[in-house]
Amino acid sequence: MASSFCQRGAIVLLLFSIVGLADRAAGQESPAAPQSDSPPPKRDVQARSINIETIPPFTEALPWADTEEGVKTLYSFALSSTRTVPAGSIVRIFYVKPVPTEAPVRIMGSDEQREQAYTRSSGLPKDAKAIYGSPEVEAALKSAHTIVWPNIASFRASLDLINLIDLRVVYMAPGAKDYSDERLAMPEGLLLAEKEGFVTILAVVKGSSSQLAGLRAGDRIVAFNGKALSGETATLATFFTEYQRSSELKIGEQKPYRFRIQRGDAPAPVEFSLRPPPSLTGSLIDQ
């Protein structure tokens, strides 16, 4: 009992450490820039206060189970269009990478100003330490890679404190010798998995193009852009190969994404189409 209590306490302390760094970064004043006739500096801080919600809730949709070895995935699911968590993987922890306590800003002006400014893209000035190199940030990241959340209840309770924006997962695939650390970026606002012989939608981001088009959790994708997803081709790899091929088309050549969906016990599949996002090189989470 005491061990379990200490473990839960460690989880809460880690979360407050990670989330607290981000909160302080969003609220703390930035160093003053030299006087200039250029426009006032603009903050280059992501709106972490805007959360992403899914239907059903993210923690209820994830394909996992409690086992003697820890929390394991029941079947493969996609973190992004390029990264799939295999079935049977051990999931250690979800976390948000912390940012320094001094909020980075982007200074618009002379080269001298840019050299003195904090920016997320270039980090600190050349003679300073890397922007993610502060001791408190390094300590928080080390904790994220050493703590293991022991059961699904721990994940659900802890994820209530974490925004899905910039969420990362630490997991170990079957047969791997080390853990992977990957970012969650649901393509077109869809959490997808290989389930019972189909590429299946586990959850849909609220307000995403997929939800607006009518796609739902539980829908089985039997074809995408005319490519059948059945039998040996009913895999996330096949789906994302076609998805990336369509996404790489030049602006003006893009066509709507076409989904053929088998829904519940409906006698025939239903067709849905989604317009590709304006920027095909940015985040795959619909804004």
C-alpha cells in the first residue's frame, strides 16, 4: 500500500513539474529587446490552453489492457502517419515536453536583434546553452523516461492533467531492446488502428474535418482513395502509403480524400470525402 501511494505521488509530482514548466513559460515576461523602430516583438508561444478533445475520450479509445508486465496495446494503432505502435507494446507514460521558464519570443528587426532574441527555431544566442538545456527541463525529461505508469487507471487519472496538444508517448515494441519516444499527431483528426481485420477509427477529434464530414468511432475503412483495404491490405501501412501519396500532390492538384466506410451492420459501405488541409507540410492534427 505504501509503495502504491509513493508511486502515485511520484506521478503527480512529475506531471506538475512538466505542466508547470509550460505554464510558467506561457505567463512569464520575456527579456526586453533593444529599442528599435521595428514593430513590437510577437510571442512565439503555442496556445497550450486550447485542448484537443476526441469522441470518445482519448483514454477510453486507446486499445490497451492491464497485464502482469504493465499496460500493453491490444492491437496496432497509429500515433501519426509515419509511426505505429505495434500490438503487444508496453506503454510506459504519456507526457508533454517541457519548455524553459523564460518564454521564447520572436523579434522582428535587425540581425543584431535576432541574435539577441530567444526563438523556438534558433534557440538561445550562439554562446548560450541550448534552449531545452536548463537543469529543470533536463530533470523533467529524465523523469519522463524513468517513471512507469503501472495500470490504465494511472494513465486515465494522469492524462486528465495533460493537454493532448504536443502529447508524447514512451513505449517499447515487442522484441525491442529500448523504449521509443514519439509524438501523437492524429492524421485528419483520426485515431486509427488495425482491429479485427480492418483499419478502424477508434476516435475522432472534435471539430476536425473528419468529424464534420461525418466519420465516427467504430467506422471500418474498407477503401481509401480507391485503394481497397481488405485481407492482407487491411493495414495501417497500406492506408498511410496511399494517404502520403495523396498528400504529396502539389497545391492545385489535390483531390478530396475518399473514404469508403463500413458502419455497424449496414448492408453496404458508405462513401465520405474530406478536403485536404491547406498546408500539407504542417501538423496532421486539424486545427
